[in-house]
Amino acid sequence: MNDWRLTNQAKYLINKLLLMKNYKDRTSSADHDHCEFCLDRFSEDKQDINLGYCTEDCYHWICPNCYNDFKDLFQWKIKL
């Protein structure tokens, strides 16, 4: 797949278990994060993404659009 958003994320995101989470419920103290693919901004601000997917440690965040675009390629599973 030739997509500008793919930049070696497979090294750390292939076959990962992801959580669907509100950004305000994160475990880190960061005030914002960025989607690992498109770099859109996650934060608690209304103009930013407030709900998305993250790794279990809440370190890597993926916006809903990129999740839908790459879920099959990366073979993600969602933790319920």
C-alpha cells in the first residue's frame, strides 16, 4: 500500500491490542498526543480529537479514520 501516512509504524503497532478510549481518560500526564499515522491532534480541547484508539499503555494513539483505514493491514484487536 502506498500511503503517505505509513512510516514504519509496523515496527511497534502490528498485531497490537488496542483500547477505544476518551483522551481525558488517558493514564499519562501529557496535555496532547498525535495520531501515529496522520498526526492529527488528540486532546481534551473541543477542536481536537477526543475519542480514539490507543495501545494498552496509552502511549500510541490512532484516530478513528486511520484506525478504519489500517485495521486490516495491522491486524488490530480491540480490548473490550
